[in-house]
Amino acid sequence: MTTRAGFVALIGEPNAGKSTLLNRMVGAKVSIVTHKVQTTRARIRGVAMEGQSQIVFVDTPGLFQPRRRLDRAMVAAAWGGAADADVIVLLIEAQRGVTEGVERILEGLGDIGQGRKVALAINKIDRVQSEVLLGLTKDLNDRYAFVETFLISAERGHGIETLRGWLANEVPQGPWLYPEDQIADLPMRMIAAEMTREKLTLRLHQELPYQLTVETEGWEERKDGSAKIDQLIYVIRDGHKGIVLGHKGETIKAVSKAAREELEEFLGRKVHLFLQVKVRPNWLDEAERYSQMGLEFKDGNA
């Protein structure tokens, strides 16, 4: 029985739906999904099984014009993920079409795409008319020689099985890279931190979306089968600490409850989650924070 296994990079602009697509492909929530752009920082991998094929998805940060050190490290990680992959899937949002950002990505693909298969997936197809979709498909294929084009809705699940089936045939022959039951190669501590950060981002997206980070400081397996998880939320100034805590601690309590419930569902057992907020003015410039997010600090250099 021939087995296949390989890496598939999902690339695209922020908010194109890469994380939603990854979660849909893998069948579990391994990548943070918010309506705020640039929320995926690390190259989160989800593993999908399709027949005798193991598809390892590299969910890259969105490609955009970087301004800060963190931005530059995220963009470097995105292109690095694409360069390491066997197959690249460029995800385009149907209603946004060919933006300046998409044009920049197509230019970058000129180098990165050489020697590997690059497919096009047009997402959120339910939001545009069919003639717009046809025009966009033609325009994009005129600009780059995609090996296949898929019309999908990651949110609704349309076209996902077709794309996954195609990828299963395109990854190289070879032994599986991960145990069959392992859906993400991120350490559980990091997945737990991402879940809490998602809840914070959803709740505080207008006040301070990118100026906080979450780290899982402690993880204790208890005799009764539950897990005690201690997390630190870093913010860059005192005023932000108050925002995260909220009036009489209401915000942090709500975030903690939502994150705990999701972690319990994910782990299938009881979780005791303890959150602490600390002010760390320079966390955006600390090499250690970057390595914990799976990013290269040096990539943030201008």
C-alpha cells in the first residue's frame, strides 16, 4: 500500500481565510481565527489524513507590507513556509479580487514557485456573482501559471473535499511524517496560548490587538486527569493592563472562561486555567518572545 506525505503551504493576504481553511481541512481548531487581520503569527501546522496520504499544512502569517519588527518576522516566516513546501496554495478572497497585495504575492511567487506546484483557491465564492468569479479566475491564471484552480468557501465547506483530494494525490510518495492521531505539531502549550490570545483579540480588537502576547508558563497534569494551566498575558504599558483586566476584572474573567471552555473541548478533559497580566514594555523587541511564537527574531531586521 503506497503512502504519501508532504507539506502544503497556504499563502495569501491577511484575512483571506487561511486559518478557517486549515481548520476545515484538519477537522479541528488548530489555528486562531478572528476577524482581525494578521492574527496568525507562527507557522502552525495541521495534519490532515486523506486515504493513504498525510497532508501537513503550513499555515503562514498573511503576506502584507511590513512596518514593524514583528511584521517583518511574520512576512519572512510566510515566505519561508512557502519555500519549504511541496505544494503551495494561494488563497484569494473573491470579493477583494486582485489587490496591490495580491500583485506583490504573485511577483514573489515568480521565485518561490519555481520547481513546485502552485494551486489557486478562490475563497468566499458565495459572496460574488458567477460572472465576477469567472473573470477573476481568468485574470489570475493569465498572471500566473497555476496548475489547478479551486473555487471554495472555507467557512461553509464548499469545494474543500475536492481540494483536499487533489492535494492528497500531489504530495510525494513516502512514509507518514506524524502519528496518525496527531493533528498539530505545535506544542500543546502554544496551542493553549493561541486560544487565549484569540479570546483576547475578539474581545479587545479595537483597543490593543497586536500589543499583547500570551505565554503558557506552567502546565501541570493532575491525578484526577485534569490539567492546571498557568498563562501570562504580556502588554506593553500600564494602561493596557487595565483594559485587559476590565472593570472589576470582568474582561479577564470572561476571557478566562471562554478560553477554558475551548481548551476543555479541545483536550476532552477538565482544565483549570489561571491568567496573569504583566506589563513588559519591550516585548515586541525581545528575541525570546519571537522564538516562542515560532518566528525568527533576525527576520525582523529591516
